[in-house]
Amino acid sequence: MHKLLNITPRAFWDVDFEKLLKEPDKYAAFIIRKVFEHGTFNDVLNVVAYFGNQQVIETMTKTIYLSEKSLHFASAFLNLEKTNFKCYTNKPQRHFYSKRSKI
């Protein structure tokens, strides 16, 4: 029996949600990233149950961008150091310019 991906449409306001559910394996990386960014906790649990812990870890650690909040959550949830995430190690340096600065 083929298992079903049971997630809410909360994280997918900008795409055809029904199309994703028809072929979740085709859009696995997209689904995993969006759920970690905008989904519910139950959505995260269901994504891990559907795709497996290893695929979720590979996808999340290779993601180029995550919000700070999502990075902290993914790090804690997956029990990984933030330095394991590409989005953390490739974080652009942010320099703030001020007329008072001596830079």
C-alpha cells in the first residue's frame, strides 16, 4: 500500500497544493523546505515520516537559505549543529554602514 503525505496547505499558498500531493516524491526538496519554513509542527512530523529522516537531513543541510528561526528549529529538531547547514556556513556577511562608523 502506498503511503500518503498528510500535510496542511498552510505552507503552500503560492503553488498548486493538489499537484504537490499527487507527486510528492517529485517535489520532495521543495516540500521539505517549505514545511520547515512555514508549516505546522505536525506537518514537519508527517514530512519526516513520509520522506524519512535521512532525506530530510540531506535536504535541509543543503538548503541555501533558511530564515534564522527555521535554521534554529531545524538544527534542534534534527539534532544537528548549525554549522552543518549550508545556509549557515554560506551566510553572507552583513555590514552596516553608519556615517559615524570608521569603516
